[in-house]
Amino acid sequence: MTGMTSASGAGGVTAPQPPPLLELRDVRAAYGRITVLHGVNLSVSAGQVVALLGPNGAGKTTSLNVAAGTHPALSGQLMLGGRDLTGANPRDLARAGVCLIPEGRGVFPNLSVRDNLLMMTFTGHSRDEIETIAFERFPILAQRANQPAGSMSGGEQQMLALARGLATDPAVLLLDELSMGLAPLVVARLYEQVAEIASHGVGVLVVEQFAAAVLGIADHAAVLVRGRVEREGAPDELRAELSALYLGSST
Amino acid sequence: MEQFLTFGIVGLSTAAIYAVIGSGLVLTYTTTGVFNFAHGAAGMMAAFAYWQLTEGWGLPVPLALILVLAVLAPGFGLLVERLVLRPVQGMGDAERLVMTVAMLSGLIAISRWVWDPNEARSLPKFFENADSIDIGPATITWHQAITMIVAVVVAIGLRVLLYGTRVGAEMRASVDDRALVGLTGANPVRANKVAWILGTQLAAIGGILIAPAVTLDAAQLSLLIVSAYTAAIFGRLRSLPLTFVGAIVVGCLESYLTGYLPQNQYLPGLRLAAPALLLFLALLVFPHRRLRGRDTKARPVPVPSVRGTLLFAGAIVVFGLVLASLLGEGELITYGQIFSFGVIALSYIPLAGYAGQISLCQLSVAGVGAAVWAHAGGHGELWALALAVVVSAVVGALIALPALRLSGVYLALGTTAFAFILDRWIFTLPSFEIGGLKISLFDGGAVDVAGPSLFGWHLDDGSELMVFAAVWLALASIAVMALRRGRFGRQLIALRDSEAAYATLGGNLLLAKMAVFALSAGIAGLGGALYGMQQRSVSGDQFSFVAGLPLYLVAVVGGLTAVGNGLFTGLALGGSFPVIAAAGTFAQNVTSLMPALAGLGLAKNPDGAVAEVRSGYEAVGRNKPVLGVLGVALAALWALQLQDVLDGWTTFWLALLALVAAQAIAQALEGRQARSAASDVPVEWWGVRRGWRREDEEVLARGIAGG
């Protein structure tokens, strides 16, 4: 229908030009017989925040899962810092610097906050380093240190989840629906932290249903519709077109 | 006072063993999310292996201990993790439960195979010849002292491991969210391996310590675990200190009951059943948190067609008639079980298949039905059959009361406890009176069972009873089909999918659960009565917990949502096993292992064997010529055997050959047709010239979208 196929990863003119940190090249993925990604191209450079937008069922979460190794790609490539890591398992990708904070709360609900932080040490940081950074950024976590993570409020749990992105010093941070079920004020605060993480040179790929929440901090945005990147560009350009893209009428 | 102290010390040292075993259970549960029913059986295997090394082959004790605890137990733990539990990691509670129940049943069968149960074995206690230690008026043996020290060391060690180390956090985290563990760079598989190795080692320590105090018997050792279950439930399956408290309560209770319970004919069973009673109470009294572990997907429940089920029911009756006309009197008693076991197995369909309630006491309930029929139907009165069904249903409703509070593993434990209370205590009682009502079950032994009378016609030979049971299996299958197609069936499935949603839609959980437990128990009771009639005489052991395990396993393998499962389970247990066992002792041992192996194979085919067999024979049903030839061939075989031209085994093998061949031919023909037709049907004729396929919709959608 739309004769135009999306341009490859380097399409955004406004994006900075260093070689991309994370790249999905022509990735296809399926659940059983149903293909959900029909050749997705995405790239994130160091220090860049890329917003991945799109309607329900477009394949946003699947794209993140392919990038983190939790969902297999049928074809295509996953590149990390120029290395081909297609088919690597989540554990190896995590150790190579990919940090996915999954949809819902990315915490272990029955473990205490302290034990959750201990679980962040597998990528090579000491327990003290992690606790120092996490407690400094989110002082509330220090107060709750011995409480089961599941007993905290949604915002506090999301802070704990985000602490992994802060404290483990990843190359790429993948965030899935950070705002889900949270008050707008809390969301705004969390995204401030995300912007700060990016300012240290971390590439951030954010999936978000509520475009307004993320377009404010994004450097670049891509809109995924039915498993294809339909549109890419600067956040301001896309903002105006979003409703048309979401509702599916071609422009 | 001295006696009190002595029994106290015995109680504490037993408690120490329960604590070690119970903490192993808690460890595997908190770190893998699997409640290991075979935990005690692993301890039993360790005790037997230790016996073999020391008493059998004369190895020195320290070397044998090292071999068992540092080589065999970890190896076994790793094997279990790799072969048994990893394949069902993503499946629901019921499936994981089946795996460990299958292991329990399989390990008992293996150990009976390797170590002849008719030969007595015993293990010496540690430092048996050393003097006991005096403490005040009582003494404590070295074995008891060592046991208690081991328990304390285990307690401290586990605490440090789980809550003080990174591996411990990794192990606990992998129950919460395995996927997230991978995302943090940790290794959930390693965590599971460590958990299974440690868990098996703890079971082995417990097994070796307790074996000298009891006889070395496979079932008895495996089932000592009930006491450890109780201890673990005191700890709500997660707290190690409370598990130790629970172990002390159970250990001392058993010991003091031995010491102080008055001697009469009613109470010895109570002592044996005490841990199970306590387990039942503990399950009821303690609050339970929501069961842990996510990713359980409820499988869809197929709707059986009216026509198909009626044909199937007709086939059951014809099969019963044919068998009855061919078999001799002795064989009729053996193979009659096909239909009575079938009815009992069918009771799982509404309960476990539709409503999702796991019950391990269906055979015990069948025992109640058999006992009621034996006493009330002494002259074959038909109303007594109704009474047997009603009484069993009432017993089932009683089980449902606690079931309202329990689900998943807890419900399985509750029904296990119930089965134990029945077979250790209630079934062993002589007749007794409660409030003027005389109750007699098996009168402390066996009771004779009469056949039914149908309007003055007394059914008492094996062939008549077989047909009678076949008719009931057919009727029960139809009833279950009607249930699935009706409103109540839909309610049960809604309840299985989400109890909360069912309640918020205005459903009454208590009523629905009681109704389904009662219904299912009624069916089981009917099956029990039919079984009793065929056996002519029944005793409590025939309805024990252990005897019920194969029934549960085969029913799960058949597929808990398939109406055809009654006949399938009956055929497997009452038909194929006797056929194979006829080949000799080796084959007999193999058959006792088979339910366990089949249960372990569940991961390969979670929809059940019945669905697979049915899809295989659908091709035969569509191909009228093949169906006709098959019918004629079977009828001819039947006629030839009646004329004594063929002997029984020849008929059996030829019939089996005909059935297999018919399926293969029909499928091959259909495959060829499909291949020739599939390639060139234009899109607009899909669903008309050839059948509509599931993938067609996707292909069309893709085509329209321009993909």
C-alpha cells in the first residue's frame, strides 16, 4: 500500500554521526506462525535517546526483546559497537553492556531492595558501588533497603529497576513502557534520570505508548507500524504526524 | 518424668531428621518454584544406596558416606534438573507437579525392582557400640546426638547460603522472574542446578539418618516425607526457622503418641495418620500467600461433539460385549478393571481438567464407594449403588471445604493428607458407631462384595459384570460430555481460568467447588463400587495413596480435558499392563515403572495422548471404505475366536495390527489427496474445494496488506 519502504538506519538527518552503538538490521521476528517484525532497521548512537513509538501490537516490545536477546530474530542482524551479536543469549548481551528494563516492574518482588541491588553485580560491579549510586540517586531506596521490592509503590519499584541502568554502567539502555501505571509527575522525574543517563554517553532506546512523555527528552524518534519502521526523524517533526500514523491512514 | 524425657529425646531426634528433609523441600521450592513430591523418595534411594555400599558390598562407612553424599546425590540432583524439570519449566503447576509425582512413583518402582522388597534389610545406627550420654535422668545415644548436630549445622549453613551470598540471591531471584535473572547477567540454570544438588543432598542425609530407626522399605521411607511436608507447611514453604519449629512439633507429637496413646483397636492408625492430620490442619489454619511463579498458561478445553461422544459410548459398550464374550473367568476379573478404572479416571475430567483442582485422593474416594456398596448392597440392591455414589459425593464435598482455601500445590498436599488419613487410619478401623450411626468400611481387613441385581436378574459372573461396568463407563462419558457442553461446564472452566474473575462476575466459588468435588467424587465412588463387584472382595490397601498415583499419572498423560480419557486410562492400566506383565517378572517390573515414565514424557505432549490418538483416527472416520473394512475385519476376528479357530493371543495381535494398519492406510490416502489438491486451488475456493486451514487467514491478511 505504502510504496515507500523506510530508509535504513542512517535516515535521520538531525542525528549525530558517530558509528551507531546498537543497530538492528533488517530484523524479522515471529510468534509461532505470525510474523510481527517485517524487517526493522533501528540504530542508537552513544549519548542518544531514541524514542520508539507506535500503536498497540506494532512490535515495539518485540524489537526491544530482540535487541536484548530474549526473543529470537528469524533473520537480520544485531550489532553492538560494531560487533555482530546476532543470536547471543540475554546473559551474554547483558555482560556485553545491553541493559533491558522490561515492561511492568523490572524488579524481583520477593527479594529485598538490597538483594535486588545485589543482583545487579553480575555485570562486574561491586556491591558497594551499586548501593552507593542507587541510594544517592534515589534516597527513598535506602529507607526501604530491607523491604521486599514488591511491597513498594509502583514509582519506587520503577526507580529500583532504573537503578540498574544507572549503576551498572551499560553501553545501551533499553526501556520498555517506563510510565505504565504511574502518575505523570513520577514519570517526568524518571525521564529526567533517563536523560541524565544518556548524558554520560549511554545510548538509550525507549519504547513508550505515551509519546508526549518521551518526545521531550528524545533526540530522535521512529514510528513502528505493523512491524515496519514507517517514519523516522526529529521528535518535533513527528509529533504532528503521530495521530495519522497511529490511526493508520497514509499521508 | 523419665519416660517423658526419653520420649522427648526420641521426638527431638526424629524432629531433627524431619527438619533436614523439610528444609531441603523448602530450599528447592523457594529456589526453583517446584514442590518436590519425590523428595522423600530421593532420600529413600540414598538410604538404599548407602545400605548397598556398606552392608551389601562391605565398604567402610566414611567412604560410603562420601560416595553417597558427594557423588551419587549431586549426580542424581543434576540428572533430575536436566531430564525432569527443565522440560516443564514454562508449564503450569499441575504439569510440574505431575513430574515429581511421576518421580515418586518411579523411584518406588525402581527400588523395589533392584532391592527385592521381600528380603529384610536393616542399617546399623552410627556409633551403635559407643556408650550413651547421660543427661539427668535420661540418656541420649550418639546417633541421636549426631542427628541433632547435623540439623543445626544444616540450618545455619542454609541460612547463610540463601540470605548471605550472591548465589543465594540468584537462586531466590530465579523463582521470582527467570527472564529478568538472565537480563541482569546472572545464570538461572546454574541457580537451579545448585538448588537441586543441595536439595538432593539434604534428602540423602535425612534418608541415611532415619533409615536405621525404621525398616528399609521403599514406600514407607518415601512417605515419611509427609511428616516433612507438615514441617515445611509450618514454614509456609519459605521460612527455614518455622520449618524447624514444625519439625519439632511433628517429631514430638509422633513420639508422645507412641508413648502415651491408650492401646485399643481404634487408635494405632491414628498415630500413623497423625502427621497427615496435622498437615491437613496446618494447611487450613496457616494463611498462605499467593502461590509464586508466573507464566502459567491455561490450555483450551475442547468441546466434544454429541454425535462423536454417542458413537464413542456405543463403541465402549460393544467393546465390553466383545471382550466379555471372548475372555475366560480369570481374565474377566483382570480385564474387567478396564471399565471400572475407566470410570474412576473419568472423575478427573470435570475436577482437574475443567475446574483445575488437583486431587490426589480420587482412588481413596473410590474406596469409600466400594465399601458402601459392599455393606449396603450385600444382596445387589440397586439403590445401594445410588447410596455409594451419594456417600462418596458427600465425602467429596467435605474435601471441597478446605479446597476453597487451597489451590495448586497446597490443594495437592491437602488431598494427599486426606488420602493418608483414610488409608492409614479410617480404612483400617473395625466397625464403629458415631451418634447411633453404625459405620463399617473394610472391618479391619477385607470385605466381600456382591454383584448387582437388575429387576430380579442377579449379575454375578465376570462377563455380566464386565458389560455392566462398560455400560456405566459409556453413560459416565456421555454425562461428562453433557457437562462440558452445558452451563455448569463453562462455569467450571471460567473458575479454572480465573477464580477472581469468576467471583466478580457473581459466581459462587464455594458452591461451584463443592459441586464439582461432589460430582467427581460421586463418579469415583461409582467406579470404586464397580471395581469392588469385579474383584468380589476388597480391602483398604487396594485404595491406598500409592496405588492411586499411577491412576493420576496415566489420566494426566491421557489429557485431563478429554472425555475419551476414561477408556484410555482404563485400557492403559487395566488392559495393557496385565497384557505386558503376562510376559514374566521382568515385564512386570517394567509395567510398574510405566506410569512414571509416561508421566515424565508429558512435557513432549502437553495436550494429552487421547487428543493425539483421536486425531490419528479422525482420518479413519472420514474414509468410509477403510472404516468398513476395519469393522468387517474385527467382526471376523471375533467370530473366528468364538468358533475357537484362533486363540486369544492371536486374535489380540491381529486386532491390534488391523487397528494400526487402518490408521496408517487412512492417513496415507488422505495425505496423497491433500498433496494433489493443495497446490492448485485458487484463493477464492479455499474453504470450499479444500478445507479451511488455520494459516489461511494469515496468508490472506498478508496478501491484502501488500506484504
